[in-house]
Amino acid sequence: MKNKTVSKDSVQIANVHSVRGMLQTIFQKYSMYVFLIFIMIIFQVLTDGVLLRPLNLTNVILQNSYILILAIGMVMLIILGDIDLSVGSIAAFIGALSAILTINMNIPTILAIFICLITGLVIGAFHGFWVAFVKVPAFIATLAGMLIFRGLTIVMLDGKSLSPFPKSFQLISSGFLPDYFQGEDVHWLSIVLGFLVGGFCLYFSYRRRRKYAALGFDSEPVLRFFVRQCFVFLLICWFTMTMASYEGFPNVLVLLVMLVVIYHFITNKTVIGRSIYATGGNEKAALISGIGTKKIRLLMFMNMGMLSAIAGLVFSARLNAATATAGNGFELDAIAACYIGGASAYGGIGTVLGAIIGGLVMGVLNNGMSLLGVGADWQQAIKGLVLLLAVAFDIYNKNKAGG
């Protein structure tokens, strides 16, 4: 009888340790996700529920969309061990170019957008040439680009603002998905799309798990997998219902989700993605193994130039004006988002999803402090402190997990 009691106690203790170990592993692996949820809960309480209201969530998306777009390209450069300080100036330059094309020259919006994207690719190729082939450090080459394109922006606008943009151009940032179901209280198209996204996430996660199991890899424990998938699905459903109760998904959110899916696929499932990580991890070894490191670097700077152009278009459409001061500080916010999201300053480490989470951390901080009436001076100081602590916390967790 006594042995049975001891046996039951041992099983209970083992179960407690198992659950504790599972929670610790999840916390270590997804520390930035946990941190984002934590600060959202804190500001939700401090603002009496204003933070997570549909209108404010829409504002958070619109206010940070261009930073998140820049962070997608920036994290790929950081994985390579490079950096781009010119993205804010390129965004301002493209905004000025789009204004001249659509306002002064009356060029159709679609054609103007196409010209701006091609211009962004050319600017990125300009930086990539100096870095990849002339071996100018990325810091210097893009610092020069920052000064060049900021100056050209001032020249193009003659130091003035140019506005307003055509309505079709403004829809890039101010527009929402049309509701073909014509719901009165809810945006049914957003609900359908949101639940489809949640369903696809569940399906692909399950398929990946089965594939790994078939190949003989150690799979994630069933309980942890189930809890994680349920949490993600419920989070997507909550966000969908919240946005659908206002005006639905904004156009820029759809654009952002498409970019995240595309670049997540590129970095994880393609030869180019593996080449980026290999080059950033050990460039000499990558070169010996046959990877065209110069070509990869050139392509990533071209990609950064194109994403900077997209960010410039989004920002100009939201501002409804092209100004010479547009884009100031964008590069620092994008870089901070990448490092908060777990990218390594030494290259070889980083993810697109991590950069997005890092950008959301900064965006929620900005929005939450603004709602609380915190001054701009204190906001800068607090953001700097949070950046330092968040990265230190992430490094600590990763070192602990590695140990």
C-alpha cells in the first residue's frame, strides 16, 4: 500500500516537472512573443481597454506598416552581416518621385507605382555594387546613399511639401478591403479571410509535423504542439473578429501579410534563403561550397531598395503628401525591430517573423505611451531602455537554452 502511494506521488511529481519543463521551453524559444503579449496586457490595463479596441489596433497597423516592411528587408541584410542606413532617405526620395509623377505629371497610379519600384531596385543595385564588388563596407556605402538621396529629395521638392495625392494612390494606406457580403455590423469578408488564414496555419503545421515524423526527426511533444496551435488559431480568430467589428482589414495589412508569407517562404524553403544564412554564418565556407556570395549580397541590397520604395509609397499615401523630412529615423526603427526580434549583429541568425514581432513591440510601446500621454522625450528614453533589456533578455534565454 505504501509503495502504491509513493508511486502515485512520483508520477504526480514527474507530471509537474514535465509541464514546468514544457512551459520553460516555450518561454525560452518564444521569449519575444511572450514579451509582446506582456506589454500589450500592461498597456491594455493602464489605458482602460483602449489599446485593443478595433480603431486603435487599426491605427497601430497603419502607423507601423512601413517600419515592418523595412524590417523584412533589413533582417535579411543583417543575416548577411550587412546593414542599410539609407532606407529612410530612399523612402523619402520615392515619396517625392511618386508625388511628381502622380500630381505634377498626372501619370496613372499603377504606372507611377511600377516606376517607383523599379527605381528602388536600381538604387538597391547601386548600393549592392559598392558593397559586393568594390568591397566598400555596407555602413559606409549606405551612409553615403543616405546623404545622397536625402539631398536629391530636397532638390526634387525644392524644400517644400507636395500634395494631395490622387484618391487611388491614397487607398494604399487609407483603404480597406471591400465587403462583398455587405454585412451591417461586421465585415464578413475579413472574417472569412481571417478564418481561412487560421485554418491554413493549422494545416501546414500539422503537415510539417507529419513530414518530420516520417523522416525520423524528433518531433515536438503532442501536448506542446496542440497547445501552441490552439493558441495561434484562437489569437488569429480574436484579431479577425476585432478588426471585422470596425471596417475590416486595411489594404496595407493585406500587403504586409503577403510580404511576410513570401519572405518567410524564401528564407526557409528556397536555395536563396539557405544561401543567405550560409553566407552570413561563414562567408568563406559558403564561397568554397559554390555559393555566389557577391550575387546574393547584390540581390539582397536590390531587395532592400525595392522594399524601401514600397515603404515610401505606403508612408506618402498615409501622409497624403511628399515632404523632404519624410523617413527620418526609419532606418533606426527597422534595425531595432530586427535586433529585438532575435537577429544577431554578427550575421547568420534572424527570421522574418522575429523582425515583425520586434517591430510590433516598438509599435505597441509607441502607441501605448502616446495613449498614456507620455512626452516624446520620455518615449525615446523608455524605448531605448526597452530595446536594451529586450535584447539582453532574449540573449540570456538563448544562452540558457543552449547551456
